[in-house]
Amino acid sequence: MSKIIRILSASAAGFGLMAGLAHAEELTIATVNNGDMIIMQKLSSEWEKETGNKLNWVVLEENVLRQKVTTDIATKSGQFDILTIGGYEAPIWGKAGWLEPVGDLGDDYDYDDLLAPIKTGLTVDGKLYAVPFYTESSFTLYRKDLFDAAGIKMPDQPTYDQIKEYAAKLTDKSKEQYGICLRGKPGWGENMAFLGTMINTYGGRWFDMDWKPQINSKPWKQAITDYVALMTKYGPPGATSNGFNENQALFSTGHCAMWIDATSAAGRVYDPKQSKVADMIAFTRAPVNVTPNGSSWSWSWNLAIPATSTKTEAAKSFLKWATSKEYVKLVGEKEGWVAVPPGTRRSTYDLPEYQKAAPFAATVEKAILSADPSKPTKDPVPYTGVQFVAIPEFQGVGTVVGQQIAAALAGQQTVDAALDNAQKQVERDMKKAGYPK
């Protein structure tokens, strides 16, 4: 599943915002360059009018955002007042005392309306350290017109063997039509987000119960071999440069027969303003192999306030506005109901306008609620997290592994060599970090 933002904040009014700010504050906020955040940036003029504040946005690509924000908060440099962070960082940073608790946005915020698993994942020792802006699981999007023409019926939950079969039948490189598009850009939150789920369902795991890395194990080798074969035979060229946004563009312009990725993409690829194939697509669950455990991920993008900020009252007013029920309705009215942020509030899924505009809504809600970070693998593991491992070291570990696999996808080394190299590096990194603890 990025940019950086400057926000000027004053007294809070409208949308039930917190009052009492005596003068305009200059706030800096970091965010990702995904479509939902771009809409937030566009609509923030509403907040400016209500509050008298001014916002200057700077947005970063996902990998760069994570690097910048992590460095800033770990060094306590205080560059930002509001952060866009994932469900991975929020509990770790909250526990470390790096984030301001945000459980006091007011009774009218309706915390009980937030989807329970998401709110729980952002809570440490009873304190909420971030509020969800949008939440996603993963699923399979596909071109129903191409499937119909080929006489293929997509099952409710395909296997990876079926995905390989369909990709072969639906690839026509002479038309720049590729059977499948998958993430290839290296990064713990880019290629490894998808590959983490593929490895899980192939029966793999990151670590055994003694924290010994399992990266060159048989399930990993089977999963990554199939991934490289899929992408080499049936994927687009230059796949190692393709992350979420690049694949979304390929799918929306008609170049992919199938795309396995975030459920948050649904609102954009079903939107005829953003997608040339909006009326030609359908969706089904993420594929499985030997186990359903961990076959689809659980991820949230959230807004948080670093403990270094001296402008928490102003920052909280923006958090409240951008994650409120009223904001959901504002997006629906201004941008179309198909574009509202998914997976955060139960009330969103009760809105008749959203149900009518978003045929995928119930499937997405079910996928988000069914993903179980506490049981992500077939065999027992000492960690939680589906497409990530909830330990501080995972950012480095996941990115190292993602780089090795990207090199295999590019044909620079074999899959076995990539996983052996990754295994050795992760063993060194975990030993240096003091595992097992």
C-alpha cells in the first residue's frame, strides 16, 4: 500500500472542530501521494475557510515518506506536526513515547464508529495513538470483459495455480495487454507487502518461534519462483519500477487483465473519471495456495501527531476534521461517493449513497474485518502482522529482502541466490538487534 505537507491552523470551527486556538499556527504534515490523500489536500480548503488557517502541501512517494518520517521521529528533530503513518508504525512509535495520544478529539468524534480491529491496532495500553484515514485489505481485480471473451469464470477465491493459468490465456503483448500486474518496486511496504501475503499462503513465515529467519525455506522459494515466473512471462516490462500507483495506472488504462493489490484501489478504478475500464472490471478475494492464513493483508493509513510538536491543539483539530463522518460526506458530495475513504467507519457502509456507488463496499468491509494479524501464517510465529512483522527492525529487514527479490525479478540473480543472500543479511541484522530476546 507520499508527500509532505505544511499546514497553517487557527481556531477550530465547523465539522465540530475544537475551538480555542487564539491565532494561526504553522503546522507541517507528512503524507503519501495516494489518491485519497490527494483528495484530502484538495478539500483542505474547506478546513482553511472554517478555521482561517492556511495549508501548504508537499507530498512524497511512499518509500521516501517512510524514510523521512522515521528519521525525523527517531531523532526527535521536530520537523513535522502531523504524520501520515501506517498500522505498522503507530503501535511501535506510540509505545516508544514518540506519538501524542489522540483519544480526546471530543465526544462528537464518535470513536465507537471506528472499525474495531483498526482502532485496536492503533491502541497501546489503552491509549489511541493515531486515527485512521483509510484502511485496506487486499483482493483480486480483473477485467470481466477479457475473462468472458476467453470463456473463463473467476471463482470466489482463486488459487495461485489458477491465476497462472488465467494470466497465460489473457496475455497479448502485441496489444500491451498483460495477464497480470503485481508490485515489483523494492521496499518493505511495496513489493514485500504483496509478497508477504503470497509467502504466507504458500505456507511460509518470516521467522520461526526462536526468531530464526526462514527466508531461504522451501515455501519462500516456491512462492518467489512462481512470482518471478508470473511477472516475467505475463507481466509488464520494467516491473521492478512498479509499485501501487504505477500498477493502478496500468490497470486503469487497460493494460492488466488481473491485478492483486489493495482494496483501497477499488474506489479509483471504478471511477470513470479516473479509469478507462471502470465498467469492465470485477473483483474477487485474494488468491490462496496451501493455507488461507495471511493470504490478504490488513493495513491502515493514519494521521498522528509526534510528541515533539508544540502545536498539538491545532494538529488535533485537523485530525478530527479529516477523519470525521462529515469529511466522508464531503468527499462523497464533492468527488463522488465511489471516492470516499474506505475501511474506517461503520457508518460509511450504512450510507445508501455509498452502497449504490460502490458495488465492492461489502466485499472490502468483509476483507478488512476478516484479516487476522494474530494468525498470519500456517505455522506458529512469535510476531503479529500479516504483510509485515510488528517489530522496529522490520523496516530494514523487509527492504533488504525486497531489494534482493527485485534483483531476481530483473534477471540479475537467481531466486535461490536472492533468498540465500537475504537470509544471510537478515540473520546478521537480527543477531545485531539482539534476537532472540
